Amino acid sequence: MLKAIFYHAGCPVCVDAEQVVLDYLDQTKLEIEIVHLGTERNRTEEAEQAGIQSVPALVLGGNVYHINFGASLEDVKNG
């Protein structure tokens, strides 16, 4: 099963994007993981290695889809 990872930092833009993404992704075809980088700071390096430059972002099949702009990954790491 294909895995989708949605990275966010808990800001209003991120929370709204999370709801929209979850509503539209077919959870019968995807394993979906939500990563809140504000509370899971240990995963920022993983996000960076995946190609995340800003959040909210979705990693799907090795591709990164940046959704709107809530915060740069650098801001999240330093926040």
C-alpha cells in the first residue's frame, strides 16, 4: 500500500490543509501518517531529507507537494 505522510507545524494554515487533504485522500488506497513537527521535533531531519522546504506538505510516492505556505522548515526547526 502506498504511504502518504502529511507534515505540518500546527499553524492555522496547516490545520486547515490537514482537514482538506484527509477529506480528499482515499484512505482505502493509502496508508496516511500525520506528522506534527511542532510536537515531533525529532522528525524535522526526516522531513528535510524527504525534500520538505515548508509546511504544510504532503509526501506521496517519494514526491513532495508543498501546500500553501504556513512556515518554512527552517522556522519550524528554530521555533
